[in-house]
Amino acid sequence: MNSLLRLAAVSCGLLATGINALAIREDADSTSSCRKTQVAVLGAGVAGITAAQALSNASVTDFLIVERQDHIGGRVSHTSFGYQADGSPYTIELGANWIQGLGADGPENPIWTLGKKYNLTNTYSNYSSILTYDETGYTDFSDLLDVWDEIYDVAEDDSGVMLTNNLQDFDARTGFRLADWKPKKDMHKQAVEWWSWDWETSYSPEASSFVFGIAGSNVTFNQFGDANNLVVDSRGFNAFIIGEASTFLADDDERLLLNSTVTGVNYSTDGVVVELADGSCIEAEHAISTFSLGVLQNDVVEFTPALPRWKQEVIEQFQMGTYTKVFMQFNETFWDADTQYFLYADPDTRGYYPVWQSLSTEGFLPGSNIIFATVVGDESYRIEQQDDEVTKAECMEVLKAMFPDIEIPEPIAFLYPRWSQEEWAFGSYSNWPAGLTLEKHQNLRANVDRLWFAGEAQSAEYYGFLQGAWFEGQEVGMRVASVLGANQTYGDSNATIPGYMTRYEVLHGTTNVTEYNAANGWPVSSFILYESDDE
């Protein structure tokens, strides 16, 4: 399967429809040859590979997978780091790292199923294996973790009532305050809150939906089980994606176009033309965009015509978070090698290198002397814009504060990704903001003519999780196959064409314009709000 990672873009022969594979597309300014296919899958991450697999399973074999990088996997990305005793490097995960939601009497998380299928090396993350610190060194405030759990149970019940009774959502900060969690300037409480909320969502409670923030977590952990396993496989976490790709792509398969950057997507009711950076193009009956939400928000790809307002609104409103792991290898393990996690409460800044995780612990990479810190949100953006040496110095100061009685050596290896600056990602994974409804999120999922969208952000139930990308890729692949009249019959009762997705072009608020009146504290005519100067 190694050759799957290094394929070049070549012609694909004749389409199943009998149309010549090479067609001429005439633009206003130039004439160029476009390669033709039934379906162009844009991106070879989890959603892209799963969508292509669904097409293949439905006997739609005339597709092209277009990928900017020289390998498949997307944000499931690893690299070599540090050195083992024999001089060879370790493998560390820069992006997705956990299989989340393991073991249940009901359905099984498909990522867990695939992890077992491909024998991924993974170890149980024991969140009870934790020590707590502040600027004075070891300080036991672990009792606050239990307090949080009690508060969260109250908040969880409250959010469930709100969801089932269609009550107005608000941010998670409000929800936790109503449950009597008010950390204010207590930095120990702030650290516990970060550990329990920000670390999962990549956003603070102030920025997150209360209802969907809790519901999104519950769908995974209450359904699939509450255990998480950290993947430490020398092949990389993306071994399962490569493995699944091999079930329908042959070695040197001409349908996988690596090192191919999409610059433009021209779509209509008749088809889609995909523009590539090298000047070539692909003409397809349908295209499936698996671009990250960050890519869509940063106008990396030019859509022609511009995406409709109902689509743009939710693209801009949904949140793309950044989650940054800072890896350090030392010539010794100076921390407790039997402990998995170390929680640090900075005296001034919430979320300042708060969680440290040992890979030198048994079951992970024992004896590696590797530890890594995690930051998210504003702290991710901050450190990803600064030099490695500055970040390294900050990390060393935190470690010295945590372990004041230890002479901490200089790291022999240091590395962290810059997800917020990667033009093919612009972030790590999505988060549900306060005030965004399920109907509006559906607009993130919905196709626009023959242009389709799939990825973790498009998953209402599993946004931010790998299984979200898996389920959405599969569903969109099945829907496109249905529209093409293949063996699948995946329909939507609200759609005018079988397979096409429901969308909500107009979404109203809860207050009618007539309610802007004196009784509601608005005695001034609402027409003043939108009268232009020249009227």
C-alpha cells in the first residue's frame, strides 16, 4: 500500500457513461483540457476516503480523489520525533490522537472497529492518573475535579431539559453558572474547567453552545462508552485510513491524485468543474468537498458562483478550533513515570500550558522521555505565531515552576505543529457556538446544486470527532450514488430530488418585528433601525 501514498495524476480511460475521458472546456479567455469523471472527491482525509468507499460499494467506480498533500489522512497526521535507543525516531501524532468512545453494549464506534481491524497500537487514557500543580509546584487541588463532576451532572440534566423542551440555548458559561460553578479568579478552578471543557471543545465555555456542547459529548460517550484510547502506533494513526483505501483503490490507482491543489470550484445544476493549481481541471457530474471548515472560512478555494447566503452564514458562524500539542524529549524522565497527566494552574493566564501528558509511561512509549503539553484557542494562535525558541523557553519556565526541586535539563528534541497556519486545514476541528440551531447546522451539510459537503464539521451528532467525518463521508457518498441511480436508494423525504439534502434558505428569529414595542421595552419605531439616510 505504500505506493498509494505517492501517486501522480494521470488519465483514467473511459467513463461508465461512455463519454470520452478527455474533454475540451472552453472558457472566455482560454481553452484547456479537462479530465472527466462522474464524481470528484476533494480531499483524502477520513471523509474523502469514506465517501469514495461508499461510492465504490454502490458500484460507482468512476471517481477521482484529489488531495493536496503527498499522502492520505488529512488531519490524522503524524511525524517522526526524537530518537530511540537504536537511533531510530519515534512516531508522534500531530493531529487526531485518540479513539474516543470505546466499548458499549449497543453500537460500536466505527473508528474503534477500524482501529481493531488494522491492529492500531493504542493505550487506555486514564484520566484519574493525574497530579495537579501551580506556580509553587505540586499542589493538590484534585478535589475540585470531583466538584466539577457534580456540577456537570446538574448542568447535563439542565441541558437535556432545554433540548427536549425546545428552550432557547445560551453559552456554556451561563449553563455552568446556573449550576453554581463560578470559578472567577480561582485559577485552580479555571484549570479544572479547562481540563474538563476547553480541552475537548478547543473553545472556552463563553464561546460554546450549552445545549449542543453537552449533547455532542453525550452522543459519543453515552452511546459508545466513556473510555478513550491514545494511539501510539509506529505506522501512524492514519494506518486505518490507508487500510480502508486499499479495499477499493489498487496500488498506483489512477483515481487518486496526490500533490494536487484545488484552487477553484465552478458548480451548477449541470455539473462541477474543479480548477487545480497546475492549470489543469476536472469536469465532474458531482463533486464532494471535504475541505475543512477552516479552509471554507478562509476563502482558500474560489467558488463560482459564490456560495449562497444561507450557506455562507453557517460557514462563518460555526467555529473552527485549534488544538496544539507541544512535544519535548529529554535525556531523562524527571516527572513521575507512573502518572499519565499533569494539570498546571497558571497564576495569571487561563489555559497557559495547562495539561502535560507523559508518553514515557508504561503502555505508551516507555523510556522515551517524551512529554507534551496541549494548548487550545487563543493560546494556540499565540504560540503558533511565535518562534520555537520562545515557546520552548515558556514551556521550560512552566516545568521549572511545576518541579522546583528538580534540575530540569534542556530538551534534546522539541516540536509542535501550526494548525492555524496550515492552508489546507486552518485549524484542528470544529465547535458548536451558542445560538446556532440544528436547522442552521443542516445548511452546513446541505448540497448546493451538484456540489456536496462532508467532514467532521458537517456532522450534527459527532462534530469535532473522527467518527463525524466517517459518518458524513459515508452518507454523502451514498446520497451521490443515489442521485446517480446506482444501487443505493438513500433518500430524503423533504428533498425534491432523491438523495439531495434538506436546506433552510430562510431562518427566522424568535421575535417578530411587531413585538418591538413599548410592552417589551422598545417604544421607538422599529423602522428607525433600517431607514437609510436618503429616505
